[in-house]
Amino acid sequence: MRFMRALLAWLSVPFLCFLGFFLCLARPFNPDNTRILGAMVARTGRRVLGLTRPLDGYENMPQNRPTVIIANHQHNDDLFLMGDLLPKRTVAVGKASLRWIPFFGQVFWLGGNILIDRTRSSRAVAVIRTTAEAMTRERKSIWIFPEGTRSHGSDLQSFKKGAFHAAVAAGAPITMVCAGAYRSQSSGVLGRRKPVPLRILPPVETRHLTADDVPELMKRCHAQMSEAIRELAAAPADSR
């Protein structure tokens, strides 16, 4: 039953992306395309999976000013777990290879999201710089997984610098989304997933910081997220 739930959840993604493709064609590169499609995919996926998501601290998500949102990245199912948390005018940063995924890649691009080729670091730096300018000029927020790859449930990995340089260049706060561990076993006869708790931490301001402050900023954010993730993992399921 659990396998069937997972299969149906992921089959829903290209179908919803196909529908979202027409939305993106009607208003290409509108930054709210991603928010709308993300909500559709996440809520459908959680319902199919039988996955609940206790959420703490949503009031910490800035709604009226640009922010750089960073989150820990454990599995592909993070799309269902977090996809409906994007505030208005938020775009995501992903690897360039995503563009080749049928329907998903096309709506990701038409949604105004940012594709980075990690094999060309100079180009990636230019994209991050452009992103910072867009945050200031167009009042966009960005969502990025700063680990750069999935952790598969292990400890929080080291961060890449791009998100932090973008935040400092734009003078935008960093908002941290922390996800507890996915439980390895289903619960109940219907194969429902065990709850995965989320916590959004208070924003970390970057005004008056410079590029020289980025290493310390990364260290501070990593420590705060690591502590929150450990607390979420240690909390008993019935207390979430």
C-alpha cells in the first residue's frame, strides 16, 4: 500500500505540471506561478501519501518583503512537504538538469525560477548576483536548499555560499525552514506516512553585513538549523 501511495503521488506531479503549463503560458515568468503550482502539488501529494505536516513558526515567514528562504533537503518528497510554504513572489533555485524533466522542467523555467549549472561556477555566481538584483528591483524572494544535494535523512550537511551572498547583496533576511526526519515505516493498515514536523525559525537580518561576514553568517544559520532539526527529531510523535 505504501508503494502504491508513493507511485500515485509522483504520478500526480506530471499531471499537475501539465495543467500548470497552461497557467505559465498565460503569464510566463510570473513569480507567483511557482507558488500556485507548488501548493497544488504539495497538498495533492500529502493527501495521497497520507502524510501530515505539523508546522510551527509560520508567523516567522516574511510576507511583505523579499527574503532568502533556506531549508534542509532530505528526499525528493520534500516537494510535497514544503511546496505550499512559498510566500508571494517567491522563486526557487535548482540545478540546470531539472529543465529536462517532462512538464516539471518546463513549468519550473516558465515560473521564473533560477537554473544553475554547477559545472560552471563563474556562471553560477553571476546568476546569484542577478538574483540579488531581482530581489531588490522586483521584490522577489528566493527559496534554496543550501546543502546543494539531498542528505537522505543524515545530519545537516555543509552549506554552499550562494544563498548567503545573495541575501547580503540584497540586504534581505534569511528565513530558515527546518524539517524533522522522515520516519522509515508507515503507520496503520492503509500505509499512511508518519508525520514529518516542520519549524520556521525567526528571520536572520543581513542589513549592514558585507561579503566578509558571509562565513560567520553561514556558521550561525547552520548552528540554528542543526539545533532545531535535532529537537524535531527528538520530540515524541504525539507531542508534535
